[in-house]
Amino acid sequence: MAAPIIKTSFAAGELAPSLNGRVDLAKYQVGAAVMRNFFVDYRGGASTRPGTQHVGRPRLFVGQGAPRLIPFVFNSEQSYILELNENTMRVIYRGGYVTENAFAVTAGTRGAQLTLTVPGHNYVPGNFIYVDNVNGLLRPNGVSGVNGRVLYVSAVAGNVLTLADISGPVTYAFVVSSAWSAYTSGGYTARIYEIGTPWNASALFKLNYVQSADVMTITSLDFPAYDIRRLGAANWQIVQQTYGTALAPPSGVVASPQNTGAAATQVFFFAYVVTVVDDAGRESTISAVATCENKALDQTITPVRTNRITWNPVSGAYKYRVYKAQPIPTGQQGGGPYYYGVVGNVFETSFVDVNFSPDFTFGPPIARNPFLDKGIASTNVAAAGTGYVAPYAVITDATGSGASVSLSSDTSPTAAPYGQITAANVVAAGTNYTAPTITVLDAAPPGSGLA
């Protein structure tokens, strides 16, 4: 039989089930097994949490469940709730939806459809408006049919708005007002403040967020990172975060061999890429690959044998950085991609390669957004195969794009077996891959056995 006891404190709050029966602990004497919807006071008391208040109906879309509500707290006096729906955001502040500037009502008609005349408005069908301070349009019980309500703008004809109300989860019906009294005077309307968002309904409850002052950062595995910025109660921005410089890489990159000569000597394949560096030292992604064929570059002959790389200027560029791949005997270059090392920084829109050796300890930047995943993170060689001289990888996938994988093989004189694939490295992860497959090809006579 249960015995009544007097508990003078709940300072320990709710105890974990693993502490059941631990009467030897001091905390056990001032704790509770369950404290649902209670606040614990540090002085020992416990009080029920405040209740909730209905502030309005959310905007729902076909196929969408409940909206996502996210707190946005700047300080104790400026606290908001962000209501995220399918590609739409509303703002709740001090017990109501934030609205835009109000427009005065000058007339209203009742009947099978309710209309209000609102000169100078900027509403379009599909908007939601808050209506208040209208005189007249009373229900038979004397209660206003419009004041304090949020109504749906079904149609717009000049200054005349035809209004509807929710009749189902995502459906609206005309406001039947035949039994109401006539409009007499006054009133105003104000549109519920909404802005577009990039997040669809299926992503809403997968979003992660963190706030700093007036900026909330939203991240997801399915979307880039975005900042929600508060500029005012009815002035918000959603801006995608950017990484590195906003400058685009140079276009029109061309590699031109100089003094190729007529001697029947070995010809090499050269590949170059160029990036832009802004005045803050931030570097762009690489340009399109520029290639050419030339004999071994040589400064000891006259005229000297070089490669000249040119490109179009980029507005806002501080300087340009040129990268070079290791020259490869023509016919063995494969289809790329290639490893690049830096060979020069220039302030002009051209660069002359006089046989510079690329510094492979300093490679070009690889563009990858960590918040936009589903890229190819890594590859493994399951079977090394044999006989590959100039292997390259072709990646296929129904939805992905942008990835590239570089393959290396052992073609040294002492290789045993000759032409084994020794490395498969992800050069660019790409995005949105679901079931990628990699086909290994060889620019030289085909190898075999790789998996």
C-alpha cells in the first residue's frame, strides 16, 4: 500500500530510470521519476509551463504535412518563430503573423461571394491578408464576419478583392456572407509577410540550424548552406553561402606551341589550367583545360621552344595563377583528368612556359560544397589488373555530374606485373550521385582485369 510522503524540493529534476531505487543518493530525495511540462526552480520548487496560444493557421500545400517551426531569438524582447512550409517562410512575432503595410478598405459587398474594395493595394491571387477594423459585415449574432481574420485572395479585379477561406487542408471556398449586415465604413487589410525559400516539404525536418545575432545558418545534406538574415520585422533575406571568391575562372584559355621544329623527335602532350586570384587572396576554380603538343621545351636553341598560354581577362582579378600537368608522350595522355602543379603567377593575361617544372605540392583548388553532398568521396581498387599504360576513368550515373577520378599505373621497367593500376584518386567529387559506375579505359593498347 502506498504511503504519502512530503517532498519539499524537486531541485534534482527528472531522474534517469537507471537511478530507480537509489535511496542512498541525496539527489534521489529531491528528484522525480517524471516531470513532464514542468519547470524546475533552482530553489526547489516546480511549476507548470505556460500554455500555448493559437495565433493562426499555417499555409499548407498539397502533399505537405505540418510546417517546421524554428525559433529565432535575438534577445528577450525580439523573439520570432519562423514557419517553414513548402518553399515558403512566414514570421510569427508577439502572438501573430508579421504583416506588410496596410491598405484602407473603402467598400464591401456580401452575398455568395465576399468582396472588399481596397484602393492602391499590391495583392495578387494566392496572397493571404489580415482584415480588421471594418464597420458592418456582421453575422446574425452581431459578431464581425471579417475583423481579426486571415482570408485568402481568390481573385483580383482592379481594387476589388474576392475573398475565400479554408475549406479543407489545402482547399479554399468563397466566403458566403448573404446573411451578414451591409458594410458601413472603415477597415484595413495587410498581407501576411512571406518570402520564398529553397527547401521543399520533404526536407523541412532534416534541416539543421544555428543562430548568431541577426543571422541563422541553415544546413542540409540535400541543399547548399543558406543564411536567413533579419533586416527588419517584415524584411528578411535568404542568401546562399558562398565559399572562396565569387570570381569566375578565366574563359578562352588557349595553349599554343612555339617553334615546334621539324626534327623527328619525341612529341609531348601538354595540359594547362588557369585560375583567378582576387585582392583578398581568394582563388577561383580552374578554367577549362588548354592542351597542345610540342617537342621538349628548350631554352638553349634559337629560337627557344616554348608554349604560350593566353586567356580572356576577368573583371576584378588581382592576378592569375597558371598550373601545368606533367608532360606526357603523345599517345599516352589518356582522357584525363590530370594532376596539376603551379608554374607561375602573372598579372597579365598570358604566360610563357619555358620548361618550368610544376610544383605538385601546390595544386589548384577543388570546388566542393560540404553541405551539398552525394558526391563521390573515395574510390578503391578492388583488382589492379595488368597491362594498363595510360588508363583513364569514365563515370556514369543517372543523376550525378561533375566528378572525375584520376588513375595511375605502374609502367616502370621493373614493374611486375607490368601496368597494374596503383592508385585511383578522386580529383573532383561532383554532386548528386546515386549509383555511380566507373569504366576504365586505356588510351594505349587496352589492359585487362581491373575491377
